[in-house]
Amino acid sequence: MRLRIANRLAEVFFALDRIDVALHEAGLADAQRADIRLVIEELLVNTVHHGYPDGQPGWIEIRLDVDREAVTVEIGDDAAPFDPLAQPEPTLPGDLADRHEIGGLGIHLVRALASDVRYARDARGNRLTLRFFHPSPEPTT
Amino acid sequence: MTLTLRTESSSPNRTTLWLQGRLDAETFGELDEALGTIMPTVADGGTLVLELGALDYISSAGLRSFAKARKAMRERHGHTLLLNPQPQVRKVFDIVKAVPVNEVFANTEELDDYLDRMQRQVIEQQESGEG
């Protein structure tokens, strides 16, 4: 599956719904679909909010591939360079109401929920490749 | 699926807000708006209960709304307690250490017991202060 959208929030949620349907049709369990949706939401919303500081129009491309081992998601865009792996870990005092900074939670969720994240920057822009391994089946005794 | 909200106030000291559906960057504004209306109606020192049994999904945008609500209630010496989060939402809470474990309840009985204990502590403190 391949989707190309404009850098607008409404299109992000249109893409998330399309991806959800595709993953449902591929037979993924609700929990894995929710994790993948969450990771993609955090990344795309972040790109739309912060990747185009001058408000210029841009594009975001999402590719989805499901095989026996994992779901692979590739996200490309022409936004400002942004490597989520290079961001510092957020401070987590045990109560979000005690945090002083606003950001950092989304990228923390991305790193926690994706099995593997790789970032590259080329002439076209940012490229992020994420993998989500299928959960192991419960052992039967 | 979007976000559906419903409120019930059993007394000025306690208001419950039920959340159903998905709380994300598209819907958090609806929650903020509802909280902006509800929170001023809760008495100072009162309790806001967020009932999460039918909330399927939360992203960082929703977490920020919860944090804002907890801060606002705390400034008025009140509490924001979370009731019945389902596995997906609970997993997200765990990853970001969203709230102290003792402010999340699996069911209404646990929550009522907690509020009763808090109430007794307040009365005991008042009595020892008087004595």
C-alpha cells in the first residue's frame, strides 16, 4: 500500500483510517493495529506541526508492507530535516502534570512501540523506516 | 470512530466524565472544551473522575489534555482520578508514566474506597487540629 498526502492534519487522519482498514484486512490484531496507528499518528502530526515552519505546502508519503515476520512502514516527506532517533529522552517524573516541557512524549511513544526505527536523509527529504514484529502467539500448554 | 463525551455530577464534590472512542490530535480539542465547561462546576477540593472503560485509544495529544486537567484541578486543591483504562490506553500510560499508580482504579468500588479513605483523613486532620 502506498499513500501520498499533503502536509495537512485532515489528510493525516484520512491516511490513518486507510492504513487501519488495510491492516485489519491483513488480519492484524486490534492491539498491534492500535500501536502502529499511534506511532504513525505521532510522526505525521509532528511533521505537519513542526516540519514546515514557513507554512509552505509539502508532501508526505507512506508505504506499508505486511509479511509473515513484521509490518514495515516507510514514511518520506519534504519537511525540514528531523531525526526522531536523535531526540533526547523526555523527563518522566511519574505524573505528566509535573512536567514543565510540553513535547517529547510522541517521539518517546514511537521509540517504545516500534520494534526497529531507522532514519535517513537524502535529496528528496526525510525517510523513516519502522518495523513492527508480529507478537508471538501465546504458548499453548 | 470519533470521541464521545458524557458527564454526570453526583454532587458538587464529584463529577464524572465518560470518554468513548479515540482521543487523539483530531479530537483532543473536544475534550479540552468539555473540561473547560465542567471543571469550574466542581467545588474547590473536589474530584474529577475520567471514566475510560470505553476509550479505545489515546495519543500524546490526549495525554497533554489529561495533564492540563490534572494541573488545573490541583491548583484548586482538587483531584483527577482515572477509572477503568483498557489495555491499549493503560499501556500508553505505563510508557510515559502518565499518572501515579494509586490514582488509577480498575472499578468504581476501588475508587469509592479511595475517596472514603481520603474523606476520613480530612475529617481526622480537622478533628486533631481542633483538639
